[in-house]
Amino acid sequence: MKCVSLVLCSLVPALTLPAYAANDKAPSGSAKAPSASSAAPAPSARPGAEQPLLAEVLILHATNEQKGIDPRIGKLPELGKSPFSNYDSYWLVGDRARLPLKKEAPQDLKLPNGRTLQVRLLEEPGPDSVRLSASINRPNGKKEFLPLLEVKAHVGQAFIVAGQSHKKGILVLVIRVVK
């Protein structure tokens, strides 16, 4: 019988992920944020306007192929700690996904192994904190891999879900709530 393990790791709120911040280029298909010297602020940038919450998802492929860490990932110290240190190679699969978070509106993201990550905003207990649920479903409605995980996170805080088999390794999902 094949054993599958699931790892969930919460990153401390003060942790910054340079892979998210160090990229000066705007994501493809979007414009760079206006500078402070721009004429009039956009309607959503006016004081008191709420910024939408997003779940930013990095999909990493962890293997033992001695290739190191993809520089697009940036600094993620958790990859050097157990249980993530069991793998010596991490590669960013695809682009960073940005899923809008709205109550009662689950967001789906197709994973490279054919499964689907579903993220749902449950509540916003404070101005910079949220409660999320996440699940990973198998294709064709078969039994869920991760039936339901509830996480309380602060904006900017990331958590990791890992353990799904994929091409001689595992998938590692780094999920971070951003505005």
C-alpha cells in the first residue's frame, strides 16, 4: 500500500517572501502601479476604499534531482527545514496564480497533477486577518486528497500545503493572502 503524507506549515506573519516583492516587473497583462507623482488616484485607491483580497498561490515541484532551488521562488527559508529539506530541488511550476477572495465564492485552481485546489474566504475577523478554507479534490469527483483545511491568516502571511505525488516528487503549494 502506498503511503501519502500531507504537510501543513504556517509561516510567521513577519516573514516576507522576496519572490513576491523582488520582482519589479508587473505580471504579464497588467500595468505597473502608478507612481506617487501620478495625477489623480484611481477610484479604488481613494482613502477608505477597500482593496480586494487575493490568494496568491505558488506551485512548487519538489524532487531529489540535485538541481537546487529555482531563482524565481526567491528566499523561502522553510525549504531548508524539515520536512521540506528532504528534497534538494524546488522548481516553480507555471506563474503565480492570484485568486480573488470573496465570501461564499470559492475559487478553483487546476494543479499540474490533474487535481483542483479550491480556496474559499470564510470570514474577515479583523482588518488584516482572514479565515480561509482550502481543499484539494481529485479529478472526476473521486475522494478528496485534502477534504477541508481551515486556516486563520494575516494579510501577507503564507502557509504551505504539501505532500501530493507528482512526477518523481511532490507538489508544494505556498498560499499567501494579499491585498
